[in-house]
Amino acid sequence: MSKRAVLEVIALDAEDAVAAQAGGADRLELVTDMAADGLTPSRETFAEIRAAVDISLRVMLRLADGFAAGDVDALVRRARELREAGADEFVLGFLDEAGGPDLTAVETVVGALDGCRWTFHRAIDRAADRDALRKQLADLPGLDTYLTAGSAAGVDEGLPTLLAEAARSGEPGYEQQILIGGGLRLDHVPRLRAAGVDAFHIGGASRPDGWSAPVSAAAVAQWRAAVDD
């Protein structure tokens, strides 16, 4: 029997979280403001979701649209507030103007996480050099996942890159789990699973009626069945 794959679902509130867990999600990515591609939720929202479900929660640390860090001190304050509220997994990722990782910002924010596990998000898909970014970040404490579509344009275009990176699993810079998300469709899953990918991330796919509607437990269950097949 193959290893159970991770299914992560974006949740905006407790209603989303309950539906996602009911559908079989293993983990939630907590964000607000999807018009800006997902920003840091409030401490109160985190607390409501934490009280509503018992699965893992990864909380976004991002205060504005785009991949620049912006106000790093504010990011650190938000991270510490969320830690005090009980958050113990996070999502972040910042690039500099040249398209490399903003190491100063990343290291400063990670330093406020007290060793918590975290995902470097789709900023990797905008990086000037994906391989160099991975190797520059490889030794940061807590980094265990890359959320990626393989391309800024989404999984359709990024599939060759994803398959190549999956084949390098365990190499220096490639020890972290690949979490596939960004234009991911059900028909992508069999090929990715066959390549050894064991983590999948969905947002809009869990909401058949769009982002103005809540997560559908039935839609999540369909994905659960697909990634487990």
C-alpha cells in the first residue's frame, strides 16, 4: 500500500476548516484576502479555527500582495502574536529585487518561529534560479516543505519541472517535501503520484461555487479519493 498523501486545503474561516476536515483534509493553510493571493489572518481567526478542528494548521505570514517582505518588523510581530495564540506551523517566502531569496527577511522571520515547521510558498515559482534558492535555504531551521506549481503560470506549464525536482528528492537542497498547488487539477494527480509526489494543495478546487462560497466537503472528499488512489 502506498503512503497516504498529504492533502492541504486553504481555509479562510472556521466554516471552511470544518468542511475541509470533514472531506478528509490533513492540513489547512490559513489565509485572508484571496484577492491578494492570501495574507496573514488575524489572531482571532486563527483561534476560532484552532478551536473548530484538530488537524494541522499552517498560517500564512504575508502582509501585502507580491513577494517582497515589506515591513519585516511587522511580520515578526504578527508571527509572535500567532505563536502566543498557539500557532506552530507557518507559510512564508520572500524574494529580493533580483529574484533571489531575501535571506535577511526570511532568516529574521524564521528566527521568530522558535523552530516551528514552515513551508516556503510559491515565491519559488518566481525565483530567478530555483535550484540556487533551494540550496541557499537548505539549512534554515524548520523548513520542511516547498509549495510549488513548477512555474508561475501553474502546474500545466510547470509539470516537467515538478517531475524533475521529484526525481531529485533527498539530494542537497531537495530534502524538503514538494507540496503541489497552483492550477492543480485532478487529472494531474496520477502522474505526480507515480513520480513519488505525496503532497497536494488546493484552494479554488475545494470551492465549486467560487471564492465567495465556502469550502465544499464533497469537493475535498473527491480530492482525498484521487490522491489516495
